[in-house]
Amino acid sequence: MSHSDQKHILVINPGSTTTKVAWFLDEHPLWKETISYSPEDFRTFSSSLDQIRLRCDDIQTLLDRKESDLSKLAAVVGRGGTFRPMESGTYRVNEFLIRDVMEGRVQADHISNIGVVLAYDFARKAGVSAFFVDPVCVDEFEPLARYSGMPELDRISLLHALNIKSAARKVAAELGNSISESSFIVAHLGGGISICAIKSGRMVDVNNANEEGPFSPERCGTLPASSLAKLCYSGKHDYPEIKRRIVGQGGLYAYLGTNDVQEVWQWIDEGNHEARIVLEAMIYQIAKEIGAMAAVLSGNVDAIILTGGICHDDRLMSWLQDRICFIAPVHRLPGEFEMEALAGGVLRVLQGEESEKEYPYGG
């Protein structure tokens, strides 16, 4: 590829306490930086939308410090959020999506929603298009996966789609296949846990990481429904408190007062038996959910893929692999690959390897 064919891509990925920013030349990052925030920085903000101006200004300050020339850009890409349901793929950001985000026509108020707004702003400055790739709201459920047991409550597809799809692409390539020819179970293991069945490249079932599946370092996962309803109507808790206890203060945090797995290991090494039991219970639940996704795929599993921050932990992964290795070969990809996945999705479109998709809720 000639130098003139190379594509400069700005990548913007907002998280709860960070904004990750990177400048890619094709698939290679020229630099990566993380802008960090404390809870105090957002104390006066009531929603994620209120943070747009602050984060935009801080990104601009970073670009100025890096002496980055926006005129070199071929595209800007931002993290996709909890928009209305859509298929996996690379989408061009348009005014209809921006309208929906700014007017709250999304499935949840989540910081990932503003990634496209930030990308759109810098793309306009550069005179190029903005994109998003495999957003949190990817929905490729098969019909049977939507049933919950209560007609008023459909099961909803919200997941760590970006990292899950990236990890699946990597393993498919290692096995000499395309992702469209592969069937995987991918477990994204972090502060939230998504365990996804991929069938012929499509994410056909997953636990909603905010409501279902294993408990995680800070989320409750699936709870006993009748007991939860009784707790909610006990008069001891209001809705915001229950919501915090389900997402943010659940899981390991609820049992042990910390969401830091390494701190839990320190207690275990000091002889804390309760800490060990709770950590084992989390792995037990993860293994159960992986087994459930094996049933979704009728046992036709090419590989189980473990990814996310928790996968750096050798001892935990040994526990987990002992429980699931009978299902299929296990591939471990520690960490997350969101920045590379965002750049890669746009690059495939710019190079004509993949068609861009249109936001399906225009007009």
C-alpha cells in the first residue's frame, strides 16, 4: 500500500471515568492517551449528555498538545452506545442518530452514548465522516432468545459487543476461518460480564450484562425474582437505591465491600475463607452461563473465547477453564481491544472490504 493510501483515523472512547483517545495510521496506533476524571468532576452533571462539553474540550486540549493536524484525517470513530436495536457492523453517524441521542431516544442513559456525539463534532471540524462500530445495543437475537417468561418483559440484547466481536475475529483468523463460518462462545469478563453465543458470525444470544447472567465485580446478575420483588416492596429501599445495588454496588462489592479482584486475592492469601468462597461462586456462575450458551449452539462450539480485564488473572482463569474445557478448546485474550476494533471497523469500510451500514431509524 502506498503512503498516499494510508488512512489517519481518530478514535474516541468515553468510559465512566475516562476518555480514551487514539490516532491510528491504518491499523497501527501512532499514539494512545487516556483522559482521567474523578467523581467530583461530574458532581454537578445529572446525565451523560451533560458531560459532552467538558469531554470535548479536554479532547481538543489533548489534540493541541499532540500537535495533531485534523486535516490529515480520513475519518473519526466513536464508541457506540445503548441506541435502539441494530445489527453488528460499521455505521456512519448521521443527524438522525445525533437527534435520538440528544433527545434521549436510547435504551439507557450510559456514557457510551456520547461517543458518537464527540466523534461527530471532531469529524465536522476535520471535514470528514464520523462512524461507530458494533455498539452496545447490537441485537441479532434469534426469536426464541427474546422470551423471558413474562410477556411484558422481553429479554434485551445489551452487551460488550465491540470487544466480543473483535476477539471473535482474532480467534477465527487464528483457526483459519472467517467469523461468518464460526460458532463461538465469547465471555467478556470485566466490571460487567457478557457471555455471548456467536453462530455463523451473528451474536444470537447473550445475557444482558446489567440484568442477567453471572454476578460480576460490581453487578448482581440474575436474581431470584420473587425475593427481589419482595425486597423492592419492603418499604426499606427506593428505586434509585435498588438500581445502584443491582448495577454498581452488587456482586463482589456487595459481598466483600470491594470490586478489586486483586484485593480479594490478597485477603484470600491471608486466609480469608469467605473471600475465596465468593470468588469461586462468581467463577461457578460464569461457567454455568457458558454452559447455557453451549446449549444455545446445540453443542456446536468451535471455541470458547475468554477476554476482558479479569482474564489477566491466571488463578481465576485456571478455575474457570477446569469447569468449561470439556465443551470446546479455550482461547484466552486478556484485556480489551476496543480502540483497535473501532479503528479496524472503519478501516475495513474505507478500504472497501466491508460496506458501511445506515442508522436504521432515520426520518
